Amino acid sequence: MEAASLSLGLSPGTLKRRGQESPGSEKLPVVVFLCAGCRRPVGDTLSCEASNEDTNCVLLQSVTLNVSVDKEQRLSGQPGEYGCLFETLFCSGCKVTLGSIFRCTPRHLDYKKDLFCLNVDTLESYTLGSSEQKANINEEPLTLENRAGLEESLERAETILKVLEQRLSAVESSFASLHNMG
């Protein structure tokens, strides 16, 4: 796991909305955002609307049920957000504050309105498909042609096991007769 960062293919300090990628650009990997407190999944980049390094947040269109919204609206006193009404987002599991939803904003912050604004410092992330260990699967699928060979091998193994069982039985009986003589 790694601490969430804004390296989602977005330039520092800029916003890039979903669907504005240039044609032929590489698809970004899916990143799952986890609560840093209890590691419950809270969202992913499939619903990512934008991110911004200036405000250290990720804006999502939707989040999981592990995110609860405090319906009490508050007035922001943060620099650059004066006069904004917001509701606090917190983790349903460990109650860590994750961010906010801006309900009323000045015109220059309308891009944040009604989106889930998650603070990157409260998140960890996991990139799907980033596992470093891969299973080594070079086997051919079972077909009628290679099934006959497999059955033949199993029959040979069964025959060998029967012969070994007979030999073991003979050794045990001779050992028992030597033990009874002595």
C-alpha cells in the first residue's frame, strides 16, 4: 500500500476533467482509495472528476458506502474557500474525517460543487494490477488429445503403486516371521 498522491496523470496545480484526455493517450490505471485509518475502500479513479495539488484533494463523482456525510452544513474559513458551505465526509468504520462536499461556492470554485472532495492526506491507495508476483501458468488446457496421455500416465502410476504395495506387504510379512522366530 502506498500513501495516496495526486499522481493520477494530472499536472500539478491543474485540473483535468474526465473525458478530456487527448486522443490516443494511454489509459490511466485504476487506483482504489482507502481510508488511511482502517483501510476500508472509499472510492476509486473510475469516478474521479478531477484532482488538484494546490488543495491536496481528489474530486470524485461517487464514493463507497464506507463514506458517511454529516448533514450539518458549515461555513468554511479556509483561505481560498471563504463563504463556502460544506458538509463533512467521514469514514463509517473509524470515523476519520476524509474531506467534504461543497454545497454552495463562489463562482471560481463551482468545479468543486456537489463533488466528494477527499483530502489526500487521509487516504492510502492501491493500483489495480500492480502486483509484482505473478503466477507462472504455462500449462496447456486439457483437451481430448492430451487427456489420453494423462490417463495413460495415471494408469502407469497406479500399476507402480500396486507393485510397491505388494513388495511392502512381502517385506512386512517376512519381518513379522523373523520377529516371531526370535
